[in-house]
Amino acid sequence: MYKIGRKWARLVMLISNEELEIEGKKLTRLELYRTNQKVFTWKGPFFFILSCIILAAGILYFQQYWQKSIRIEVPEADLGKKVVVQMPNGQEVFTYEKLIIKKDGKTYYKGERNTIDLTGGTVSYKNW
């Protein structure tokens, strides 16, 4: 007969006999299983949650680092001197000299998104 370990002997006994006698008590397979219940430890969930927190912190750190490392340097545009345009109705337009365009005898303000007709207004160079 072969020598087998204690765990395998218990397994062989479970398969072969319906009732087993351990320490003078007759136990069925179900009772034997219930006597050897596994103990729940918090190690697994603790290390899982800890690793998730470390992973999330690492992702946030590298995301911040990546965003701060990308810098787009826009060259400064020389827009000229500061200008105040006094309109005939009393309104004032504060702009720069190079944004005022004269075309066909009319004066226009040409901004990034819009164009305003400044015809009839007086241009004065003031530091606003």
C-alpha cells in the first residue's frame, strides 16, 4: 500500500465511507465538512482596496504631471499703442492701434470674432 498524507487519507475516507468515526464520534460527510470551515481573513480585501487606492493615486499624479508638462507657448502679438475711439453717439471703444483698419474711406475695428464699423469716430491715443 502507498503512503499518503493526512489530507489525502481524509479525502479517500470521504469518498469510500458514508459515515466516518473521528474521535469516537460518527460523522457524515456534511458534518465533517462543517467541522473544517474556512476562516475568513481581511488580508485579501484589505490588500485589494489598498492596491486600488495606490493605483488611483498614481494615475491622478501622472495625469497632473502630464498636463503640466505640456505647454503651448503662443508668441506675443504686437498690437501697437492703446487707442480710445470716441463715437458720435458718446460711446467709447477701447482697442489697440493695429486692430483699427481703414478701408474704402471707412474705419473698422477688426477683432478675432467680429468687425465693428467705427466710421465718424475720433481716434485718440490714451493709456486706458
